[in-house]
Amino acid sequence: MLVYWVNNVLATFILNTLPVLAVIPLLVVLFLRSFPDIGVRRSYHYNLWPPVLFFMWQVVLSAWVFKHPHWNFWIRLIDPIIFGGLVWAVLEAEITEKGKYKQHSIAFLKSIAICVVINFVVQLLYIKNFPPTFNRFPSQVLVLILWWRFQTSYGRWAIRPRGRDRLSILLVFLAAVFPLPFFRVLPLTVIAWSWMRTFFDAMGAIKADRQQNMDEKELASTMSENLTEVMQAVTNFQETAQKFLQNMCQVLEIKSSAIYIWHEDQNHFRATALYGPFQPMVVGTQAPFLRIEQLHKMIKTQVITEENNLIWQCGHGKKPIYIPYASLDERIITLGDRQHNIQSLVLSPLVLENDLLGVLVLQNKLYERYISESDFYLSHTFAHYATMMINSSRMLSQRIEQERVTSELNLGQKIQADLLPHKIPEVEGIELAGSMTPAKEIGGDYFDFFQRDDGRLGIAIGDVSGKGVPAGMLMTILQTILESKYPFYPNTYELLVDTNKEISRKIKSSMFITMLLFEWDYQHKKLRYTACGHEHILHYSKSQQKLFTLRSGGIALGMTDDVSEILRERELPVQEGDVVLLYTDGVIEERNAAGEMYDLEKLQIFVENHASMGADELRLHLLKELADFRQDAEPVDDITIIVMKF
């Protein structure tokens, strides 16, 4: 009798008081939603609406059952189904755009089904007509507690319940088994306490939110200073990227990260810098336990070319990817035996003016936590810095390469200028003129004169393969050999055969020298030469009023170790008034703006028309004609000319 009386008193109190109690939390929710800085943070009011919905549902349903007592038994059975469906509908409407709980909807519906079965068994055990509010209360509490634990622990279903979780479950079963008001009021107290804690947490979150904004600003400032120092202090990209990842992981408390660079020429992504125990992002990677250094080494050898890979999708989609719970994502499950080591994942594309540079990847949070939305948004800032870092590194590499090329060209020009004769020798019976006009990109043209004590004069012209310093060094070797050995050899043939042997031992197999070595013997009025695969020789005979074009023949120096069976010394008969023109390929390969070439035929016509001029005058006229032909176009190669007038 006493129990029945207490139940009636409590039921009357709840029926008269709950409508007021239901309005108060509803007003609080509306009040909190009226502030934009709170309303946008849904986590502040996620825990508020289930208690409100529960209290209002109890009031409405209790009042309806009192008016229709014959529906009491059936309401007890379908009550949890209706309430669970209502909770699920509100849940989906509240956070569908977030997508956080979508993957847990099936699990939640299973929980409701289990709750219905438990409620059905419990209701069959109730044979006494207790007040309807408390007869339905166990089922309501079951649904509500299940939802409450689902909401607060949705990411920790695999973790065993803690002490307070066990207490909540115990209260539910006590309320379900024992039809005593005390055990049924306890779960209601737990719900009320949960709502109060949530309310005060929401109010405190206003201050925390402001403090967080200030902390994030200070963090961004500190982060900017640290990263700027890192980028300025280190010029090596690998070291810069490594320090960048280290700073980022320390700030965000991230366990591991990586930068993947997009290689457009090879159409793949490849990891260039890694930090921490980063897990491979290639499908099907089967790897035993490795040290971090070995793991990084293995990952750097992997290339990503699959379009369904997360890194590929992030980079070419140019949109960040946020996976807070990787164990439920199919794209992570397919990664192989290490996919279980990935709990959370963030990928940010590194794009500069729509130009894809790479992808920044963040894996896992320290202390077995999950990467939060705040971390995700902060990662955008780090991605921006990573983009700047890669772009700066590329610009620095280009500048260093340009400086290297410029320095090499300047050094090559200096070597070439030092090798050229500073004075044209004056020898009886021959008038000489020679010059070398360098192109913008220095080539390997060379000419020189050598004199012997017996009065003979050596005249050399050559073209060294290659550009810049390598060509300049080879020219230096050639000049040193010729200048030192010319006085000791009886003819040009033996000199060049021996020179070829020395050059073949000192140069790379890909380098060679084409050249002509003439010797003028004024005592006997004879002109002899040995050709090594150089350009044609143009000889204008004044007596015959005719131009002869002589194929030089031979083989370039450095092509083979022994050229004794290939080279031959020949004599070129000359008379007074004759002209011999030697040149490099830059003359006949000169091009104008239209792409037309100043070929051998034009050069032959020029020599025929200007053979009456002196040696230096003819040289100057030829240079002028080439400049007029070229007009505004840049010279493609060095232009070297030697004119002999007898």
C-alpha cells in the first residue's frame, strides 16, 4: 500500500511539474542557439536536446495514457520504438551535413532493436498496474541511455566501459527489474545531471571559445615565426621539409606526417619527406615491423599512380580530405596489413595558382586520440606554408642552376678568350686574319697560330664538342699539347696522331674535336695541312679565277685511340693573290628570324665576289654579311674565321 501511495504521489508530481521543467531546457537551447558563435559550434547543444525531447515525450505520452487507459499495455510495447525512431530522425536532421554519425546509423538502429526486445520482456513481467509514467520509464531510460552513450562515445565503441559507464548501465537494469520508485528516479537523476553538466559546459565553452581564438592567433603567429626561421635557415629542401614536418607535428600533436611531391614529367606522386611512424599509403603494401628509418626508406621508393589512391584523389581533386575515424573507411581498409595502424587521416593538396605541387598528409594523433576538426582547419595553414616552401625551393633550385650555368658560361668565355691569339703573326708570303665571335651560349670554337724557329707557321682552327667549362677545358688541353709539341714534329700528320693519343686518354668518350692544322713554309712557298673531320676548305685561285671547295676528310680527334691509318697530310698549291678561307660550322649554320640558314652556297658566292680584298677586310665584310643576314635573331653558335691571303 505504501509503495502504491508513493508511486501515485510521484506520478502526480511529475505530471504537474514536468510541463514546466520541459519548457525551461527548451528555452535554454533556444537561448544558446541565438548566439552565432555558439550556434555554429553544434557540439555545445548536441547533448541538450535528448533530455528536452525525453521530458516532453514523457509529459505528452503520460497525459494521453491517463485519458486512454485501455492503450496502456500496447503503449508500453511500442513506446521505445516510437521514441527511438524520433531520436534517430532528429539525429539525422541535425547532423546529416556533417556526416559524422552516418556510419553509425546502423549500429544505433541495432541498439534500438535490442532495446525493444528487452522492453518487451520487461513489460511482460509487469502484472500490476503501476502509474503509467513509471511503467514506461525503464524503456524510456534504456533508449535514452543508449543514445546518450552512443553520442558521447560514438568513436570508442571498441573500448570497454569505464566505471561511470558501468554505473549508468547498472541503474538502467535496476530500474527495469525492480518496480520501485527509488530505482526509477535514479536514472532520471543521471539524465538530469547529464543535462546540467552539458548546460554548464556550454556556458563555459563561450569563454573557452574566445580563449581558443586567442590561443590560435598566438599559435599562428608563433608557427609563422618558427616556419619562417626554418625556411630561411635551411637551403636544402630535404632538411627544410623535415624540420617543417617536425614543427607541424609538435604544434598539432600529430604522430606522423609526410609530404608527397607531384612529378608531372613521370605522372606520379613520391614521398620526399617523412616524420614519425608514417604508414604506407600504397594499396596492398605488405610490410613486417620495421624501424622508422627503414620504413621511411621503403616509403620513399614507392610511387603512387593509381587514380583511386587517396593521395591521387586529394592532389588532382585539389580538395582536402578529412577522415577522423579511418577504421570505418573502405579506402583505408584496402591499404594492407598496416591499415589498422591508421586511426585518423588528413590530406591537404599543395596547389599554387592551380599548379599542383604535392600533397601534405597527417596521420594519427598523439595519446591515442583522433584528429579533430580544429586540427583539420589548422592543417590548411600548414599546407599553405608547405606550398610556399616547395615553391621557394623550386625557385631557389632554378636560381642556383641559372647562377651555375651563368658562372660556367662566364668561366668558359674567359678560358676561350685567354686561348685566342692576342696578336696575328706577320710572316713573309702570307697575310693572316682571324677572329672568333662568341654566341650567347658559349661553344667550343678555337683557333691559334704557332711559329717555329725555322720560320714555319702553324695555323689551327677547331671546334670542340660540348659547351661551357667542359669545352673550355678540352680547348686548354688541345692548345697546351699543340703549343708545346709543334716545334718538335716534322709535319702536321705526326703531330695530330700523337695529339689524338693524349686527348683520347684525358677526355670522355662523348667528347671530340674537329680541326684543321695548316703549316705555311715560306722558304719553299708550300702550304700543307692535315684534316680531322672539320668543315670544307674554300680556296680561291686568282690565276684560274675559280673557287675550289675541298672536302677536309679525316676523323675527329678523340673518336678513336689510333688515327694513324685515317689521317693524311696533304699539300694545297697556292700562288700569289690566292685566298684560303677556314671557318667553323657557326658560319654556315647561321639563321635569320625566318629560320633560313646561311649555307655553304652563300659562303662560296661571298668568297668569289670578295676575293680581291685583303685578309682582314674580307673577314670584316663576311662578319657584316652574316649580321645583316641574321638581323635581330640571336647567333646559334660561335663564328670563327681564318683568312689566308697569299
